[in-house]
Amino acid sequence: MQYPAAIRNRLKGRFPLFLFLLTAAQAHAGLFSDDVARQKIDDQEQEIQQLKAKLEDIDTRLKRIESAQIEMASKFQDQGSESAAMRGKMEEMQHSIDDTQKRQKDFYLDLDTRLRKLEPQPSGAATPMNSPAPTVVSPVATTAPAAEAPAPSAEQGDYDASFGKFKIGDYNGAISGFSDYLKKYPNGSLSASAQYWIGNAYFAMRDFEKAIAAQRRVISKFPDSTKAPDALINIASSEQELGRMKAAKSTLKSVIEKYPSSEAAAKAKRRLEELKQGKR
């Protein structure tokens, strides 16, 4: 089909404009597609960065958890070692306590055997040869303690029953028994001994304040008794256990001053020398 020349000329004049518009439209379409693609890429990169950050956070938390688990495992191991060491120490302490108690009982048995030889016996009664216990008491100071009169059999029986409790380690029973004895026989021939053993029972239970108070009663009520010097020795021992070293030294010196000829005085001299050397 042939167009008229005028129309062809008009079309021919506008054809470059048409081509330009067509090319611009295509370029714009291409530009639009590239922007969308870039936006999507940017979005994906952001998502990737966010995921990386989350992964890093999770990794950090996992490392903390692992570190805490390792630390806990180490602590459990340390605690196990400490528990084993503590059990070992407890066993050693128990062995030491058992050994000390045995030596203490042996000491009291030997001591009582010697003291019984000094204590008066009821007339007609056999002298016990194997009785246990106290702190050796011998003739005293400048003025020897007055001899105790023989105890009636009932009085001696009450005393022996209480002393028997002391020997087997029933210290509360011994204190109760000797206290009852003192109520029944406040001026009995064995009253000083009963009061003395009350103090020793408290000392054996490590109630040093009551031990001191009980032994001071021996000194105040029975100053001329053969038990008085040993009561002072027991007071010094209690003061030493309480950490009152100055008071203990003073008490030991008073034993030497008041009862210079007694066995207690000799013991006090040895104890003072040990304290000077830093021994307990």
C-alpha cells in the first residue's frame, strides 16, 4: 500500500522522534529493573548480615556456656578433693581424740591409785589397790594439810559410786553424784575430794570456766586439804586452755609459794619452764 507523498513526508519527519521515545522507554524499563534488583540484593545482604550477627551472638553464648561448664566441673573436682582432704583430717582428729581420751583415762587411773594411798580409809575396810584417777597431791606447803578422818562406810560408798562414774567417762553422772554427796556430807572426810573431782569432771568435758569455779571452792572451803595444791594446778590448766597465759603463770607461781614442798609445786615449776619455752 502506498501512502500519499505528503503523509510519507510527515511520517519521515517524525520517525526519529519515535525512535528516540522508543529507546528512552526501553532504557527506563531497564533502569527500573536494575534498581529493583539492587534493592533486592541490598535487602538480602542486610538479612545475611543480621543472620551473621545472630550466629556470632549464639556462638558467644555457647562459648560462655562451655566456659561455665568447664569452671563448674573444675569446682566440683576441687570440692571432691577438698572433701577427701577434710575426711582425712577428720579421721586424724578422731584418732587423736581417741588416743587423748585413752591417755587421759590411763592418767586418772594411775593418779587415783596414788591418791587412794594418801586418803584415809574406813576402819576395817581393805585398801583398794586398783582404783583410778586425780592429780597427785602430796604434803603441802609450810603447814601440811590436815589429815582427813576415816569416812564411815555409807559415806565411802556414796563417794566410790560417784568416782566410779568418773572413771568410766560419765562425767555428768560423776558431777551429779559428787554434788549429792556434798549435800549429804558437807563436812565429810571426803568432801574436799568430792569437790575436787567435780572440777576435774568439768575439765574433762572442756567446760573450763566451771572447772575453775569448782576448784576455787576446794581452795576456799578446804584450804588445808591435800587437794588444794592440785586444785590450783587444775585451775592453771583451765586458764591455759582458755588462752589466759598470764593468769595461768600467776596461778602456778602461787602453787610454789603456798605449797613449796608438794608434788604440785614441782609440777608447777615444770609447767612454768615449759611456758617460758613456748610449749603448751
